[in-house]
Amino acid sequence: MSAEQRAFACAHLGLARQQAHRFARRWGMPVDELLGPAYEGLCKGAIGYDASRGHRPSSYLVPKVKGELLHYIRDTGFAVRISHRLRELWIRARRPVAQGLSDQQIAQQLGVPLPLWLECRRACGQRPVPLQEELLG
């Protein structure tokens, strides 16, 4: 990174923090764990940002930061290795699940067969419990 790009990234650290906090609330993860990927996305965005195109910095940087956070969550958010296809489906299903729709309605809304949705729900629907908690509980 050039000095100018570093200064640009430093000027927008609040944007990365804001996205990390948003993802932490949404995914139930510690903010400290998400700050690194958020800053990485910010740096990648600072390198690629071109002011001559007329975009507001936040319009360019937010998707870069969110993308890096999503990659981090997809790669580390599950204890068992789950296919990208099922994880993507689970991410798309967050809103319908929160609305309390039935499995059939969710599958229809997502445009997937019911058995695929049920497999996704079984694989991704519950956060893993640390083994220590399981043994002590």
C-alpha cells in the first residue's frame, strides 16, 4: 500500500468497525474476532478505490469490507466443514427463518426443493456448542 492509500484506509476505520459490529450482532461472534477481516477488506478497498470514477468512498468500501467479513464467517463460522452451496443457502434463508415461516414456505421462497432446504437447516441451523460446555452441562 502506498502512503496515500494507508491514509485513505485510516480515514475510514470507523466504517470497518461499524461493519464488524453489525456482523458480530448478526452472527453472535465477538467483535474483536471480526475486526481483522474488516480491516483487511478496508485495505483491499483502499488499494482499489479510484476517486476519478465519482463514487463515494463508502459506496465502494462497504461492499469490500462486507465481502471480506462474509468470507471469514464462511471459512471459520462452522465447526464442521459445510459446502459453500449450503452455507450460501443458509445465509439467504436468514430472513425467512427469522419471520417464522414453515420449512415448505422457506424452500418455496428460496426456490429450492424441500429436501435440500431440510439438509441445509440440519447442517447450518445450530451453532456448535464448545465441547467443554457440553461436558460440564
